[in-house]
Amino acid sequence: MFLTISTRGTAATPATDLGFLLHKNPGNAQTFSTSHGTAHVFYPEAEVERCTAALLLEVDPIALIRRGKGKGKGRGGAPDAALGQYVNDRPYAASSLLAVALGAVFSTALHGVCKARPERAAAPLPLRIEVPAVAAKGGPDLVRALFAPLGWDVTAEPVALDTEFPDWGDSRYVRLVLESEQLTLAEALRHLYVLLPVLDDAKHYWVSPDEVDKLLRAGEGWLPGHPEQRLITNRYLSRRWSLTRQAMERLELVRLAETDDSEVEDIDNAVEAEAEAEPRPTPLAVQRREAILAGLRESGAARVLDLGCGEGHLVRELLRDVRFTEITGVDVSARALAIAARRLKLDRMGERQASRVRLLQGSLTYTDKRLTGYDAAVLSEVIEHLDLPRLPALEYTVFGAARPRTVLVTTPNVEYNVRWETLPAGHVRHGDHRFEWTREEFRAWAAAVAERYGYTAELRPVGPDDPEVGPPTQLAVFHRDTTEQDKKEAKAA
């Protein structure tokens, strides 16, 4: 993938200031590692009158196959074609891979920071950006609809499928040239960061809730008023309707904040009245974490295991409470652990804070000595991802081998599913759920596990407790029978 950024200059304002703005010396060729390959930054020309910086992203096809949606899969995870893993456009056509590289390599420039030339960073530049091949689902018309309202002169030339056979028509790619003299470099980079994956209408990584924050940060100042705001938001968030709705609501608040005072007052009154009539509910995921934290605090636990920690949401909350002195997250997915490490900012964490947290890769269906000696363990939305025949192995690993004093288990209540308007009848909440239990089934399982391994089990609701179908999430708090354990230890001694 290839992209160039060019600008013009004079003796008073040399074009080579582009090197300061990008924080990349025009005299050096630099190389950066990315999760999907190698990024190179170099300058084909660096003169007072004209300077061009080039970003070349070499995609590693093997890494692409092994990671997330790079495995030749479409938005929903289904294979695009039998050879999709091996033959695809990702190493060549600009997409979210290039957008991620832009954000990583030119991070400081993207935020508009330049201590050496602050006045240049804040001022518009004569810019020309060229991308030889962009995947554009929607064609040249959509390219112009996205970039032209932002102050760009847009050239979007369709790329022929085969120049020797013009009758075959055009491909879904365009050669893109953007020119403007009214934008700062930071604004230009933010436009590319958002709109390249929007044009491709695909992302090579799983879109998590924090993508909403990324979109709003990069879209600050231009996205709230863009005529294609909904399309941009929907595509950037991979058509995940819940995230799109959240982003649109926040963008609307930004737009309202920019209206005149009298209009804001009228709107505020209407919003306040609506809020009084129908308060915004706390997300179930937040309620679940709050219930788990409350159970851990009640138990007096200091050393906590988060089993199936995923991307580290609960680990992050545990770190905020100093009473939890040792926190270990365990997950079978190396990719999820890598995301958790980035989310927790482990590489920038202070030594004292870093000493409190560990991330381990491991399977919960195999006995692991590293999991012994903890005060408490959490299995939050984990058991339903296992095939039922494998559940006894997990039970032994946690309750029989690790044997923490307290274990907290949450799982969906299938009876509550009828309250989800968007969930078709008979469907589970997530495609990877192997089962979802009724309240009675969960109660029976908890009682059996408690009896088998010397624990007592207390069931609690999480979320609104519907009088007919119960709560959306059910929580079991297991406490080990320490009296029986004391007897065994005394007898062994």
C-alpha cells in the first residue's frame, strides 16, 4: 500500500517543514513494525519549493491470514471465497490496514502537535495527497461525496480491470488525488484515518466499543456536520447497529452544543423533560462488572483471577481499586490478551502499578498450577462459550484444582431473551454461545458444583429483575467451606 503527501513552500516557509510536522527527518528512510507488516517512511523529494513524504506499507500475508478478519473473511466472519485466505487485495489496495499504519506512524502529526513548528502545524498548507489504489465500494461518486465537503478538490479515477481488455470495464478501485490549500496537515490525516476504511467498507480487526471514541476523536470538527455522517459512522463501525446508534447520539450532542444559545436552551429543556420521563439505563455490561466488584469486595479478596478475561475490561476496573493487590487475567486467545495489554497501557504503566497485574495465556479446561493460591476467581460470561461435555473439565480446573476461597460466575438468563426486541425467537445472544440456561438450570448446576467441591452457592440477579422472566444476567457467588478444608488440613498434618 502506498500513499504520498506533498506540499509547496517558499524561502520564508520552506516545504521541508513537512518533516518537522510529520516528525520524520527528510534525510532518513525509516522503518516501523506493525501488526500486519512493515511501514516505511521516506521522501522522494525534499526541496525548499516542494517536499513529498511517502508511506509504504508492506503487508505480511501470513500475519494477515492469522489475524482476525484478515483471514479472508467478510464483515460477518464468513469466507468471501474458497481462496479468500490466499488471494485478496489487502497487500495492495488502501484500506483500514493503511489507516492503522497512518495512526501509528504519524500519531503526533495526526493530533496536530509540533513543538518545533507550532505555527506551521496550526496553519493551512498547500497539500496534495495521492493514493494509487483505493478500494472504493460506491465508486468515484462516493469518493467525491465523502471528501469534497471537507474542502478537498477530488480526483477519483476508476482503475480498469485490465487495460488490454477495456470491455471488461472498471474495477472497484480508484486512483485518488486530493488537493487543498485550506486544511491543516492534522485535519488531512484525520480525514484519511476515518475515510479509507469507510471507502473499503471493511476492517481487518474486530470492532470493539472503543472504536466509537476513536471515530469521534478523529472526526472532531468535521464529522458532526458532514452530509454523509450516517454512512461514515455506519461503515466505520462495521455496521454494528448498537455502536452506530451510540456514535450518532454523541455526534448529535456535539451538533446541538454548536447551535445558538436560544436554540440550545429550548433543546436542553426538551432533553431534560425527556430524561425525567425516561432515564437512560446503565449498560448491562457495566451493571455486570459492578455486581462482580461488589461480590469481590464483600469477600475481602485481595488476589483475584479473571478467568476468560478477554480484552481486559474487568481487569481495568480491578486495577482502579487498591484493595485488589494482585490481579491475573487469563485467556486462551493471544489476540485478546494483546488487546488487553494495549487497553491497560502495560508498556507505559508505572512499576508499582505494573507489579499488581499479570496476563496469562491458558485454557480453562486444563489444570494449571499458575492459578492456585488466589483469594477469588471470576468467570464472567465464560461458561456458555464451552460445549457442555467440556464443562466438567472447567469445573475441576477452577473448583477442584485452583480452589480459590470465592468464585463468581455470571451467565445469560435465556428466559429474559424474549425482552430483547432485536433478538429473533429461538436465537442465543451471541453466535459463539453453546448454550444459555434458564434460572432453574443455572440454579441446579450451581448447587451440584457447590456440593461436589465443598462450596456454598448464592444466586443473585444482575440487571432489572423482571417479575415474569427474571434478570438478563444471573450471578452465582460460591464460597468455599473453610471448616471442611480446615479439618482436612488438620488431619493431613
